[in-house]
Amino acid sequence: MPANLTLIQLVSEQTMQNLLPVLRLKPAKLVHLATPRTVARSALIAEAARQSQCQVQLQTIPLSAMPSMRETHDAVLAAIEDEAAAGRDCILNFTGGTKLMGIGAYVAASKHRVSSLYVDTQDSLFVDGQTGDGLSEVMGNDLSFTPILRALTVHAVARANGCSRITARRDWRPFLPLAEALLGDPTLERVVHEAVHGKTGLMPGAREPRTPADWLPFFDHEFALPEPVAALSVEAGLLEAGSRPSSCRLPSATRPHLERLTRERVPDFAAQYFVAVAPLQQALSFLTGGWWEVVLARKATDSGRFRDIRWSVQVGERGGADLEEDVIALDGVQVVYISCKRGGHKARLLPLLDEITARARTLGGTFTRRYLAIYETPRGRVLDNLESRARELGIRLLFPGSLSAADPFA
């Protein structure tokens, strides 16, 4: 790529239309023309590019709330002339903004014979605007998205959409034998669920302790699990062995931490408490449905369709709380969001569909693929209503029977 290249863009609310050309062209400078609605996106796109090893200088030019063709034309023309005076080559991305903005920008590029492009996310390619020569050569005669896919990560896409934090992926492979054992034997799965959340289980009705002192007695409590599940749980590091092959204990590594929180007053109590109970909650959650997430992570990997697959990650906004997401990945340049639920007659599945849409948009904007994977398949009217609403929202439903397909995500 030319070392002195400037990319001029109309900033769009559809973030990928602006991020992808930056990753492909690797310009030295970005000139963004932004309305009040899109001005915040400008810096986010530059930051996402920097996190993808593309260091850029950013200049944002403000436009009015509803720019006319003339306003946009004049702003783009001035930007082209300023960059030319500074000895820099320009390429225009006229994809974003309204049609009038696009026309104005296009005409400005034509006047100076500056190369331009349109980002076709539907067909995964850049379209030469033919306002000037050289775009194909700059892109190495390859206008597809293929050369940038390795540089594109879930984190980069999420950052461009304003999501500031995503943790690294957890390794699901150590938990796979246990997950497959539960998937392969529904009776075994129900016994395990009852052992943890049943009326006489370790924590009936999923009611967990609320304070460090309330958690402490559970470290000394052994609870029974079917022998194969107990062995696999210990092998995976999820639980500790009990006094018998069919008994287990919760992991004790954070016991001293909880004991300290019981004895002392600490300034960041909430954060410390969260860290101390996380391994305990993760163990309980895995046995009562979290294992289903590992099954989906494995299927997503085996499909060969997705990249940057992440299981059980924490996602958060700047200044806000983190939320744990089950499985997220990339399909081409689209964020893939897979929500996994055990289900059951008390599960509130219908409202979950709107939540999935909102949380996926946080990561990838409106350009996402969304799935809801339910282990216990609902029946009757509940299933009918769920399928109807899922179709309306563009969410694909997956059940255990769906996983036998060659590509369950197609």
C-alpha cells in the first residue's frame, strides 16, 4: 500500500462499512465526514483499526444533521484538495451516509479523478467506483474481503461498535468429555441437574449463598454425583474429589479469599467477592446447563464456518457491568452470537429472543448472525410461538436434534 495514503470516508451507522476498508488499505490517515449521529463512531473505527495493528492518524470533519448533496460534495472536495496539497494520495469510501451524501461525495471524487470504492457486505467485496485509476492495483487485484479476514477479530468488530471490553476465550476442550457424556445420556443429565438444583440437591432451586460466610460451609460439604460424572468433573478441574468415587466437593482454591472477606473489611468488596465465588458459580453453572455451551462451541469449531470462536467471555461497556456471553465468533465479517439455554418448562424463552438481538447488536451492530440453542426442546404452543418470533427477528433456533446435520449453522 502507498505509505502516504489517505482514506476519506462518509461515516456510517453500519460500522463494518467503515472498518473493512481501513483494514484492507492500511492508510496512514483517515478523514471522516460525520454527522452528529455518527461522529462518535469515527474515533471508535480508528481505535478498532489500531487494535488490529493498523496505526492511523484520524481527522473528523463535522457535517450538519442532514447534509445536502452540495454540502457533502464541498466537504469531500476540500478534503481531497487538502490531502493533495500535503502530498498524499486519496481513496474515497462513499458507502456510508444518505444517498444524497453518497452522490455528492462521488461527484467530488470524479472531479479530481480520485479512486473510490463501495463496500458490498452482502457479497463480501469492494466495488470499484471507477472515479479514478489504481484501486485494483492498490488492492493487489483482489477486491474480495479475503485478505483482511485474519486481521479481523471479534474484539475489533465489537470495539468499532462501542463495546470496550471482551475477555480472551476460555479453552472448552478440557470440559468436552463431560459435556459429551451429559449430551449422550439425557437420564444422566437430569440426575446431575437434580443433584445440584433439585429439592434435595446441593443448592435447591438454584438459590446460591449471598455472602462469603454463607459460602464457607459448602467447602466441607460432599455431594453425590453419578460416578462417571464425578470422575470427569474432577479430571476437568471443575470439582474436587470426595471421600467416595461418587462424591465431590466444590473447588477450594478461593476458600482463603472468602475467609478473608468474612474477617476483614475491604474497599473493593464487590469486585473481590465476585472473583472469589466465580469458580464455585462456574462449577455449579456448568453441571446445570453450562455444559451445553461447550457442545455448541465444539460444533461451531467443527463446522469450519466460523473464526475467532470464543466461549464464556465477559463483555462490557466503558463504565458499565460485564455480561457473560456463551459463544461468540465471526462468520466472514459478521459477528456470530450463540445463546445457549438448558430450557425446561419454567424457562422464559420468548423474552430471551429480544435480549439476544440487543446483546448481539452491542457486539456487531445490526450486521450479525444470531442463534438460540435450547437443550430441552419446548413443545406445543410454546414452541410455535418461539419459532414464530425467532423468524421475525432473524434468529435461528437449534436443538439437540439439529446438531446431527452436517452444518447445523447453515
